Amino acid sequence: MKIKPKIALIFSVFALLIISCEDKTDSNSAPSDITLSANTVKENQPALTTVGSFSVTDQDTDDKHTFELTNDSEGSFVIIGSALKTGKPLDYESAQEHEITVLVSDSDNSSFSKSFKVTVTDEGEIFVNKISGNISANTTWKRDDQNILVGQTFVQSGVTLTIEAGTTIFSESDDGNGLAPALIVEQGGKLIAKGTASQPITFTSTLDMDADGQALLPLRGTWGGLIILGRAPISVTGGVANVEGVEGKPYGGNDPEDNSGVLEYVRVWYGGRSIGQDNEINGITLAGVGRGTVVKYCEVAYNLDDGFEMFGGTVDLKYCSVIGVGDDAYDVDQGYQGRGQFLFAKVLKDDGNRAYEMDNKTNGNLDSSPRSHPVFYNATLVGPGGDAVSNNDQMARLREGLGGEFGNHIVYNGKEYGVRNSDNGSETVTQDLASVTSLYPDYLFWSENNVVHKMGAALFKGFASDFKAKDVDTGISIDSYLPKSGGSAFEDVDTVPSDGFFEQVNFKGAFGSNDWLSTWSILNK
């Protein structure tokens, strides 16, 4: 029988429609394989140590994939993104091999499952040193150990705690009673912490990432801090006091040469959590500490409260740095009479207060004795400028009967005022040092050669109208703290006191051409 042309055309179109419909069926392919880039991990590594990363074989090259563990070997592993990480420290002696099962799913919920074996390697036993309570015998914390502060820890009188160069001391955020762990050196105790530029000693938090892989650091207030209690003079009535939150542990005395040990290349990061009710502590608290104690090449970063606070005492600071703390960088009160040179502070816009807050008044007396009289030369204080959202309307606040001597300073980029003076006692406030040196400690000297530059309102507040400063560009900025070579930072440099502590240099500020922070600061982390 012969098919008519019109009927043949209808059959042809119908066949094409069938073919077309068949071509448009869903052609998604499920993942067909999973590979892991590495499958070994050292024992005793902290939780969230990366083992390796997963990749997928899938014909649909544009598919998005998610991974999950259907067998995590009793919490030994977690997956963050495509990375396999440890869920806890693993012990070689307990298990040399762990089996896990991974399920990968694509955007259409097609999936593929595969098991892997992860090998734990024996690295020799790492001693996990969980630290709390009293240290009553000479002790050494070693760099190859895992040192963890889990509570308030006290170096008792007559005892020396030595910390090896390169040691990291981690701290938990809570001691189990709602308070943060801290290291406290009691009167008569000693801390010998001598790091190096290549092997600094670091106090930091155990926090790293949350379960979703989000970085938790930098974060202020994740643990307590470092507190040293000495026997040097303070202005509190009776000559003895207690740091809030550390009851029954006094500081203060009559020995200006008191020696509490050595802090050298020591970094205190992310501290300031409460160690007592409503009491956030400083990164490094030096309470009644004597000048026999060495503090140099030390840094406090991202502390919730002050960076360094000196409650009286005579301890000297050299090559010290404070970065991004929540309150003041350097805080002085209760009759502090120490010296400082090569000091750096960077105040951030989000929460910082001032670079300097320095007071004398004790027990309501503006002329309390001994009078606070810091002698600080060569400091660079960098502010956040007009973007600041906190109460840092002045970069340096000198008040309440403070004496002192301040030369070779660079104060840069304040929100409103450079230096503010208020609530004076009987001290003489002057820019003529020669006329008042015989009055020590009853004078406050601010050199007219100090640079105060780029302030939102004025260079000074509360000083006499004829007070002067060098309002010049030294070449520093928020992100670059070295001055321009041969520029204004190298002109009209003050002569430093010739007492064996200070170094005469040819520049103002904490830095000349040598960046002494370059290898160990958090700024270069």
C-alpha cells in the first residue's frame, strides 16, 4: 500500500518530536569517585589540624559538592568545606590507623560514598602540660611540650619559673568556674622568659576556628593575661595593695631594685578576659615591679583591656609594642617611676581608647607620694584618625598630678587631640627641662621637639597656650610606622638622659631605619 505524502510528513514530524523529547531528559550524573590529597597526621596535634583535602570525580564538571562524614571514627575527624581535619588530638599508641567514611553529594542530591584509612604517625610523646594552681618548686616550661593554662597559676615566693625560647603557652578561656586562666608571679617569685627574635615566647588562646571553619582570631578577651607582683614602692596608703581579682596576693614595698625576672621577646596575644568579677585584666600587668626586672622586646596584641599597666614600681620598658587593644596601650598610675625607650602603640578604630593614659592621684590626693613620673623617650603613637568609634578623643592623656619627662615622641593621626593635660596637682608643667630637673619628681615635661601631627581638632588640650610641638609629616602612616629616611623625624632630636639605660639615637619615635618588630610582631604574622 502506498503512503500519501501528507501522511508521510505527519509521521516524520511525530518521530522528530519523540526524538526531541528523548534528548531533553535529565542527564545528571552522580559523583563517581572521591580522592584525599593526604592521609597521614602526626599524633598529638591540636584539634582542627588539617589532614588533607577531598576532590571529586564527576562528569558534571560544574556541579557543586558537599562532603559529610558518615563514620568519623568516634569524633576523631571533622570535615570543614572540602578539608579533612582532626576532631581532637590523636594518640599513636591508642590507634595507628582510623577508618572513616565520606559521603559526597552534588546539587541534585546524587551521592557517592567511599571509605578511607588515615594513618597516625608516631612523633614521640609530646607532654601535654595542663597548668593551674601553685608552682611551688623551680619549674621549666619547654618549647616541645604542649603547655595549656587551664586556671589561675601562681609562681610562689622563692620559686623561679623558666620558659624556654620558642615556647607557646596556650590558655583556655574558662577555668570551669567562669573565670579566665592567668599566670601570676607573686612577690619574691621570678619568671625567666628569654625568647629571641626567631624564637619568641608566646602566650595565646587555644581558640583557632569554629566548627564552620571561621577564624576566631584575632579576638580580644579570650583568656586572662600575665601579672607580675613586686616589692617596689607604690603610692597606695600603707605601701601595699592587691590587683583586683587576685585577692590575697599583695604587691608594693620599699625595694626599687626588686627583681622579678626577665621578659625578653615575649608576646601576649588575645587576653583580657575577666579573672575576677567585672575585672578584665591587662595584657601585661606590672604591679610594684622593680627596676631589677628586665622587660624588653615585648608585645601585647588584641587585649580587651590595657596593653601594659604599671601600678607604681620602677620597672623599665624597652622595645615594647602594643597593637589593637580595647583600652589604653600604656597605662601608668600609683606612683610609677620607671623609664621607657623605643615604645610603639597602634590604636585601632573599632575599640581602642588611648595610647597613653597616665595618672598620679591615689586615695584622692593629686600629690600622692611617690609621684608618678615616667621618663619616656622615643615613642611612636599611631591613632585611627577620624574613623575612630570609641572614646579616644586624645592620643595621650596626662592627668591627676602626673609628673614625667617625654622626649623624641611622634604622635600621629588622632581623632581629636594629640596630648591632653588635666587635673594637675602642685607639679610644674613645662617645656623647659633645664629649669625643673632639680624638682624631680614634681614636674611634667613635654618636649617642644616632639612631633604631634594630623590631629582632628588640635595638637594640645589643657596645656598653656604657648605650648609647642612639631606639626610635621614624618612619613609614617597607619600601615607604615618607619619614618622617611633623612626626613623630619631625624631633625631636632632630643638628648636623652645619660643614666646608662637610654641610648642616644639620631631619630624621633620608636624606629629609625631598623624595624625591630619585623620578625616577631603580630603585624608580620
